[in-house]
Amino acid sequence: MQFGHGVGLEIHEGPILSPRSEKILKAGMVIANEPGIYLPGRFGIRIEDTVLITENGYEVLTKSTKDYCILK
């Protein structure tokens, strides 16, 4: 199970983020955090954020709302 990846010159690159990953994230790295849920035969959804790893934690670079909305 993967829930994200690095972002750099390519939009999808290492490190791969998963519970089994042994990669240590360092300040200056940019990652895509992509948790999702998929119901076979019905639908799936993924909420994606781009995140900068900082010396003191992280900064979410994506400014879109996470509020529930209905698209018509």
C-alpha cells in the first residue's frame, strides 16, 4: 500500500511513501500525500496534498479546501 511519493523534476519520483518504507524524509524534500479509498465496482476518491518537509515538521503547499461539496 502506497500513500504518496516524492515530487521533483518529475511529478512521480522517489521516495515512495508507505508503511514499509525505510526512507527518512529530510528538510527541503517535497512530497505528495495521497491517501485514498476505493470501493471496487463503485467509486474511489483520493485527497492529494503537496507538502514541503521543513526543519521543524512540514508545510502544506496545497491551499484547496477539504470541505464536503456536491458536484452537479
